[in-house]
Amino acid sequence: RQLPSGRASLHTMCRPDPFLSGPILAAVQAASIFPDCKTFVDLSLLVPPAECWRRWEELSQPPSEEQLRRFVASVFSAEPGEGQLEPWWPEDHQPAPALLSRLPAG
């Protein structure tokens, strides 16, 4: 839910991530398509959450292992951490600005 100011409500912000529990996680863990139980929960979404759920609901339930593998490959990043952060340096970045030399050491 959105507050009148356009910010998300505290309830919405504190709600657990639906991909860290629920039917998608249960199916992925039951199929053992990753070498451990942590890999999947570290993957990033490649599509908006609503699109992920739409694609999930289009699958036959329960999905076959092949359907599940295709779903995961099309919706989640290939490697943990991939797609989470992009390297970026601002144009005015200075690794050692003059201000730092005036600060006391320690």
C-alpha cells in the first residue's frame, strides 16, 4: 500500500520478500536445481515482481523440473549477486580530495 505522500507503508516495507518463502522457493528447493539451498535466494530478479508472479501462474502446477529450470533462467539472474549492483564512478570522483589531507590522522 502507498501512503498519501507516495511512500510505501511500514507494513509494506517490513513484509518478507515473497521469493524467500512461498511456492516458488518451495518448488525450486524441492527440485534441487541448485547445489545448495542458499544459491537461489541470492539470485536477483531480472523482471519486476508482478511479471515474475504472472509467469509463475502460467506454469502448470506443480511445474515439471524442466519448466521450473526454464522459469528460473528467464526470471532470475544466472549467478548470485549478478544484476544487483552496477559499477559506477561519478564524473567528479576524486579518490583523494584535498579535504582529506586536512583531517587529523587516526
